[in-house]
Amino acid sequence: MEHRCGYRRSLEAIVTVRTRSGVTVQGRVLNVSASGALIRGVLQVPLHTQVLVQIEAPGRLAGRISLVGEISRVTPEGFAVEWSEFAPQALRNLVREAALPRRMPERVSEPDEADLPHRR
């Protein structure tokens, strides 16, 4: 039975997950919520193992966001982490940034012939 609090949000981000004993794995965040994240990757540790999750933040927040949690379940896709702190501020900032529409570069159009200087 799941005990997630809040809505799941899709998030494309690379993560590094570390245990206190030094086991490290890289993966990809599939989705996040205020209470945790689902991560694609293989981490063979017991449930409730405490981990440090470092998310490579995209966009204006570029950098690494570190969150503490514990392994709450294992799925065919990877594993789930439940945050030690409910809705950490760094995560809220990341989700807010990911939800912003991405600006497409303005398209540069070819000038009309009328706009071109005439050579004589």
C-alpha cells in the first residue's frame, strides 16, 4: 500500500543515490511528490536504508540538489525513496522550475525583399 502525500510530478533528471555504507548508484528520476520519488536504477539494499539523493537540477536551478530519505519500495522500474523531510524547499523549487513552460528560441525569419537595400 502506498502512502504518498501530494501529487506525482514527472521530472526528467539524473540522480546519484548514496547509502551511508558507501553504495552508490546513478539513475534517473521518473517522478517526484512532496513525500518522495520514483527512481529508475538498480540499488540492492534493504528497505528503509537511509540514502542521500543528489538530483542534477535542470534549467535556472542548474546544480545539484541534495535530499535525504530512505528506500520505501522496490519496483520493476527501480526503487522509491521517501524523503526524511516532507516537501523540502529545494524539491519545491525544482518542481516549480520544471513546471514552467520552456521558452523556445525566437525564430529568425528571412527578411522580405522590400526590406533589403537595393544595389544599383
